Amino acid sequence: MNTGQKTEYTGYGMSQIYLSLGTNLGDRPANLQKALSGLQSGVAFTAVSAVYETEPWGVADQPAFLNICAAGTTALTPFELLQVCKSVETQVGRRPTYKWGPRLIDIDILFYDDLILDEDTLIIPHPFVEERAFVLAPLADIAPDFVHPQTGETVVQMLAQVYTTAVHRLSRQPLLLEVGD
């Protein structure tokens, strides 16, 4: 997937971002809601997808996931946004586990404008996004025409190429964002 290209982050103004959120432990809808609320400290959300229930990816012997995607704008740098995501995961109750294992919450930065970044601690676009129906289905709800900066394909084009039988929309209604007073 990596083309070797690297786009420099300039840090000027607001950036358009797309996040993926998933949970398969505890009160799954509440975990998603808490994560969205916590992320509002650094993200102004513009859209949230419907909720999807999906089979696990990578490690099959675990409970089903609830997945959503969210679009928003931020003035945070990609690395600051990553820190906010990790902090919110901890606040919701995520604890270290094995790769692709069960979790209370997982928040991934899918896209940050058209940035291509490949650092030790952060890769944007998120690796494997074009292979993951559990990401592409909810992302198609909110950004069907977004173009992957490395593959040149839209979200809908990528979704048409993956196996979606294990992805089930639970609700056409997105989760409501809680706005603080």
C-alpha cells in the first residue's frame, strides 16, 4: 500500500479528518457514545455514521464488534490527535491486550486531509483501510466520494471490492453527540 510518498503536514488552519471507532466488550453503544463525547475536546464532528455490527477481524474467537465512523475538523496536528484518541481510549477503559484482541474501545485515524504519513508511531492513511469492510461500510455512510490519497479510489469503490456479508447495519440513525454546557 505504501507508495513511498510523504506529504508534509503544514499545520495551518483546520483539517478534515475521518475516524473509525469500534468496541466489542461491555456496554458497546455506551462505549461508542463516551468516546465520541470525549473526542469533542479536539474534534468538531460534522457527521457520524450509522452503527454496524461486525464479525471480528484478525482474531475470530471473540465477541462481535459495534463500529462507526465519524467525520470532523480539527486544529490538532496528527500527533496531537493521536494523543487525544489514546487518552479517550484510556478514559473509556481500554487496557492493553494482544493485537486485534477484544477491547472496550478502539479509535483509529483513517484519514487526515490528504496527508500521507509513515512514522513509527502513526501511519496515515490507516493501514489496511481498503481491506476492512467494518471500516468502509460506515465510512461510506458519511464520505462515499472521499478519495484515498494513495490508491486513488473512492470509499464506495473500495467497499465494492471487499466481503461485506459479516457487516450488518443496526440503525440508520447515528449516535447523538452530547454537547457540553
